Amino acid sequence: MNSNKRSMAHRVFGWFDDRLPISSLWRSQLTRYPAPKNFNLWYFFGSLAMLVLVMQLATGLFLAIHYQPNPHLAYWSVLRGIQRDSRWGWLIRDMHIVGASAFFLLVYLHMYRAILYGSFKKPRELLWLIGIFIYLALAAEAFLGYLLPWGQMSYWGSAVVTNFVTAVPVIGKPIATWMRGSFVVDLPTLNRFFVFHVFLMPLLLLALVLVHLIALHHVGSNNPDGIEIHDNVNESGWPRDGIPFHPYYTVKDLFGVSIFFVVFFWFVFYNPSGWGFLLDKLNYTPANILHTPADIHPLWFFLPFYAILRGVPNKMYGIMAFAGTFVLFACLPLLDRSPVRSIRYRSVLWKANILMMALSFLWLGYIAHGFATEHNMVYGLHIAEVFYATFLVLPFFNRQRSVRAKVIWLVAAEALVWLIDVWMYSIHAHRWGLMLLTDWIPALYLLLLFGLAIVFPGLARDAQKLPQRLTAGGVFH
Amino acid sequence: MTNKKSPFGNPGALLVLAASLALLSCGAARASVASTQPPLKPITVNLQDKAALRNGALYTLHMCTACHSLQGARYSTLSRMLGMRKDEFKQVIGTNGHHFHDTITSSMPPAIIDAFAKIPSPDLTDIALRHSPAWLFTYLTSFYVDPSRPTGVNNVVFHNVAMPDVFAPLQGLQKPVMVEGLRYGSPAKVAIGVEPLTRGSMTPAQFDRTARDIVEFLYAVGHPHQQQRMRLGPWIIGLFVVLSILTYLIYKLYWRRVDTSEERWWRVGK
């Protein structure tokens, strides 16, 4: 027997632990990692998104084994080879399809959570920025993967998006040809999209998620109260409102995972195409280069961006407005600089504006779901103005404003909106009647927002006094 | 979970404002590319009705596959779906000279179909995923005489369809019920139904039954794992419902200490 009475297993583990920081990482990142004790429902989505990422990698592995990246074989390798001929192929594929949409839903909720509770503010600006890059990588991943089944919507969706760059003068067309490897979406395009989808993007996503986690654990989690728990520590340096991540949040997240899987598998088994939202009906037709569908539109998670793209009556400006939304997201830490983080202690009008941000995003999606009529384009343009406005008015709430400042904000914002409209009228972008139907929406929104701030200053005032300790979750000491 | 405040606090008046804005412009969004929609004939699909499926398979594999393929399906998987043995299937329905495990391809070479219809005939494997059973049923029963078309016929739910009325010998010819309506936003005469013109070899009831069987068969081909889904679904979902309850109890068990006891126990500093 050895002298220190350690068992064989302990000694083997010890050998590894001396050479690899297993137990120290376990301690510092899980059992001794202090998490605020008041996480609510919104805090499930980050860990669930990671779970879905792993699930997409696992199901994608099996799909890639059976998939043929060749225009002559792709469609039937998916719909016959995977869906019908290989055992459980249908289950794996449906999990991958529902998983893609679940990923976006979770990421959108995760991002909105950060906006609600000010999780992008100092010292978490970089954490937010890495998150935006994760979103962009995810969007690229989804777009690349959507071509692979080689259905009609796959094909024409990719054709539309790869044509974006042709908006760039002179070099646009050569770049588009270089990107596709062909003059149209064809075998070279499918091959490279397949490789990027199964190899490059997943690698990038994993790396970004890892960096995201490292950054998170370096600065610590924010919480629904937006109060830094590390500002209030006990004599041994442990935050008074912190609890160890493991086991408290691991058991809580397990509960979230179980609930998530109930909904997830309901879709997988009973509604894999999700009423045509998770998988377009047109994708059950093989791609046909000679037959453009009457209505090309992306899956639900890109619809709001599509409405913005469609709304602007010029390809170049449309793409700039579309890309601008990501710039807005990335600039959020610069726009919203109020020291108060959480929505709980922000003013009524700030809350309304954040609600409008979400509503206008959904609203844009609803518009893009309709046909590309002139009416829907104008309508999309004006709701896009509202969506942009919800970001650009954020600096207004950074501190108390004088009446004069409020009036200047109101006049400037209205002038900007009407200038865009006058410009649209002047270039005859759309018919007068159509423009008049909806161009009052952004103007009225801004008028109400700043008007109410002028008439009722209390509505634009954040809470004057923040609590010293977290207010919910556990006993209040 | 433990959040006692609404994340939106008291949005009150602005919620009402947002809702009314949304309502107003939704109303405005109605002006779009409207087309008069002919009513679809309702149909219920019963995948347990093997006799109907076999009848549908018989008609589909003997009429439709002249021009259409079902490349996703194999004769062998069909026989399993119809509950027939291999020899029984070969005798009653047949494999059109193909191997039993072959996929189902059209009898006519695609070049001939292209030359005739100027467009490739769509594959029928997943047609029931593209269209609802009611649409398919209405489509199959609603061809009408239209001398302006090269095939001499048109369809109520598929305007200017390239497919000829292969059901004319069974169903007889039909004439349209026209109304003044819209097509892509412009006023036009639109067919919303059909009336019999000549008699076919089947009575209307017999033909409807046949068309219904074909739709049921196509639906079954488009949903090859429906039974597996229905069998497995409740178990997997039930498993996670049970797990949700268990993990909730475990979560509450662990968190009782966070919720009730003093903070001192989790002071885990060095």
C-alpha cells in the first residue's frame, strides 16, 4: 500500500492533473466561479445556444457523411439518401433543420437579454462585440448551409445573396464571379459552400464561442439588476451576492435544457418544416436554373434584414442599410452609455424604446414575409427607419436632458426622417399615395418619444437610487 | 425564474401606442398582389386505410408515372408501406420492368416530355409537402376545357397548367364556372369551380374516390416516416417532460439553500 493512502484512480488522475490544469480549471471556472444569484429566465439562452451548437455539430457530422456536394446528386442525396434510405437519417436531418432555427431564436433572445440588462456596458463591451462576430459567423453558416439541399429556394436565395456584391461599382461583378467560382451559382459554388459550411465556419464559430466564454469569465456575469457583484465582497474576497456556478447554475440549466428539448422535439417529430418557416415548401423542388420562383425570400431569421434590404430603392444603399444594422449592433456600447445598466432602473421611455426595438424587428420580419410588392417595400423602408431610430435615440437617454436639448433632439430627429422621405419623393422612388400610407409611422414615433419626454420629464428619468445588493433571488440581507 | 419584476416595468401607454401603430399599418399592408382564390375541396387523409393506399398506388404507378417520376421512393419501400409482400406487389401493382429495389422513374424519356410540355414534369415524391392534400385533390378533379391552351384544358387551382387532362376518359370533360375576379391584382375572368360537360367511364363519386386515393398515396409517399414519428414522438417528448419535472425538483432542492439560508455557507474563498 502506498504511504499516503491514495487509491490507484487518484494517483492516475493526479498524474494528469500535475501536467494539465484539470482540477484548477474545474475550480476556477465552475465550482469557485461566482455567478450572481438572481439570474432569471433570460439567462437560460446562452447555455442553450451552446448546447444547440454541439447538437448541430453532431448531427451535421452524420449529414456530411451521406451528402454529395454535386448539383446532379445533391438534391436526391438529401431527400432520398439521407431522408429515406439511411436509417434514422430523417431524424438527424430534422434535428439539424429545427436546430438551425432554434440556434437563431436562442441567439436573438440572448442578444436582447444583453440589451435589456445592459450587459454590453463597461467592462463587457468586448464580450458584446465578440458576440456580434459570433452572430455574423452564425449567419454566414446558415446561409452557406441553406444552399446544400440544392432546392429551388436554396438555389435562388444563394443567387440573390451572391449578387449583393455586384452593387459595388466596376469590381462588383468580377468579385461575384470569383466568389461563386462561376458566372451563376453552380458546382464550384456548391463545393466551396459545402467546405465552408462543414469546416471553416464551424471552426470559426467554436473558436469565437471559446473566446466569448473566456472573456465572460474574465469580467464576470452581469445580472438582471445590473449591479456589479464584485463590488461587494466578503472578507475572503467572495462576492456576497455570488453563488458557485456549479452546482447551482448547472442544475438550473439542466432544467432549462429539459424544457427546451420538449419544445425542440415537438417540432422535430410533429412539425419539422415548422409551418413552412423552418424549411420553405419551395425547397421540395430541385433547383432549376431556368425557372426563377415568383417570390424569393430567406428563412424567418433573416426576414427583418431582408425587409430593410428591399425597402431601400437602390441596391447599393440597400446593402449599406442592411450592413448598417450590424454596425448599429456593434456600436451599442457607444450609443447607450448611461451608468444605469438594467431595464429595471431605466426610464419609462427607455423601456418603451427598447420594446419598440424588438417590435419593429418583428414587424420588419412580418413585412418581408409578404410578397415583394411596392407597398411592402415602402412599408419596410419606414419600419426600418423606426428600427434604426430605436438605436440612434439611445444617447438621448444617457443623462438628464434640459428642455432645450429635448426640443433640439426632437427637431433634429424629425428633420432627419422627413429629409429621407423628401429625398424619396424627389427621386420618385415610389408612388405618392403609397409613401403617404406609412411615412407617418417613424415621424409619429419620434414625436411621441421626445414629445412625452418634454411634457412629462419624469418619463425620461432613470431611477435615482440603485440598490446596494441584488434584489431578487435568495434572502435579501 | 426568481425575477419578481416584469422586465418592462410599466410600459402602459406606450404598449397601447405600439399596438395601435401595428394595427393601423397592418391594415395598410392589405393592398397587395391579390388573386381570386378558388375554394379547395376538403379531404381527410387516413394513412391506415391500406385499401385506399393500394388503389392510389395502382393508379399513380400506372398513370402518373408515364410522365412523372417518384425518385425518392423505391418499389420495395412502397410494398412495405402498402403492407404487401414482394410477390404480391409484383403481381398486383408491378415494377414496370424495373428491379424491385429500384427507384421509380417515369416511363417516358424526359426529352419527350420536354418536347411535349416544354417543361420537365415535376417529381411526385414530395409533392404532398409542397401542396396540401386539399389542393392536390382539387387540382386532380378540376381540369376544365379551355380551347386557348395547347392541351385544350386548364385547371382551376393551377392556372395555365402544362399537364393535359389525363383523367378525361375516366371523369369526362368539364366546363369552368367563371367569375369576375383578380389575377395578380388585375381584373380577370377567373375559374372558381367546374361543372360536368361529358360523361366518363366512372361516375363522379367513383372518380372522386379514385382521386382521393391518389392523394392519400402521394401523401403517404411524401411522409414516409409518419408512423415512426407518431410512435416515437410521445416517448421522446414524454421523456423530457419527466426529466423537466425531475430536474425542476433537483433544482429546487439545491436552491433551497440559496433561497433560505444565510450567505455564509457559500463563502468558498481560499
